[in-house]
Amino acid sequence: MKTTRKILLCQVWLLFLPVVAFAQTPAEYMLADANDYFKTGRYWDAFFEYRNVAKTSEFADNYEVSSQIKNSSKALYLKRKFENYRAFRQYELAKANLKELVIINPEDPNRGEIPRLTLKQAEDLMRLANRQRTDAQTAAMFQKSIKLYHLAMAEGLKDESVKTAIRMAELALKNTGVEPVSEPSTTYGIAETQKIEREREVKIIKEQ
């Protein structure tokens, strides 16, 4: 008997599923689509869909929809700047724009690029180090490169090749007569991130 009752209850519940599914209004469907576009980084589509939602009587004066129209526009702008700077190997500026984008949309598909951009910066410094005029300048470049490699790991890039790159950079630094600092503690990532990011922000402001 209990089994029969459970089956009957399930059947009754299933009968109500279509009613629940179609309980949403057309405007709510549009809003759901706009939210999906935004989360997946389709900011152009999200912008126009949020605008369509705002035109409905149901969401005409909705603050969240109005905010998302602005957020979609700004996110699209930041995404394009990030992509352009990355294409021109201006990784510092690319990262600054991507970090601002991720604040607007924490689910942006490119969020994983943050540590990779840091890695690119470190690799560029390694290449430039041997072109410096003095050993002191070369050593300084290697030291910055090592810090950025560690920062990339602190930002989430847990790749064995990064550890190998750190060892190679430390060996290159030793060849200039400078001893590398000891391996950073677990707090290194936080402290060094803040320090390097402050230096970058100052540089970015000067360049604007």
C-alpha cells in the first residue's frame, strides 16, 4: 500500500511540472536568457536582451535590470580591452582590465587567464634580462621574473613547468653573482601580490 501511495504521489507531482515550468512570463524568460548570456561572457547579447527586458511593463522600473544593462556594456568594453592588450602582448594592462571584468562577472570564462597573464609577464622578463647593459640590471630583471612566477602560482597556476621555470630563473640569477631569496612562505602570495599590484596600478595610471 505504501508503495502504491508513493507512486500515486509521484504521478500527481509530475502532473504539476508543466504548470510550474510554464509559470514564468515571457519577460521572465527573456531575463533568464539575459542572465545566461551575461554569466557566459556573451555581453553583447546580454546588453540587448536586458534592454528588451527593460522595455516590458513588468521590468520597466527594475533597478537590477537597469544595473545589468550598464554592467553588460562595461563588461563588453573591458573584455575587448583585455583581448586587445593581450593580442599586443601588453600583459600588465590586459590583466588589469580582466581583473576589473571579473569583479563585474565572477563567472567570466576568461577568469582563468589571470595567472597565465602573470606567467607571460615573467617569461617576457626572462627574455629581456639578458639584453640589459649591466649585470645589476640583468639581476633585477631575473628577480622580478622569479617574483612573478611565484605570483602566478599564488594566483592558482599549479603547473610543474612553472616550478621548473623558477629553478631556471634562480640559476640564471646566481650566474650574475646574486643569490636568490629563499622559497617564499605560504603568506608570500598575499603580501607579494599586494605589493606587485600596487606597483602595476601606479604604472598604469602614469601610462594613461
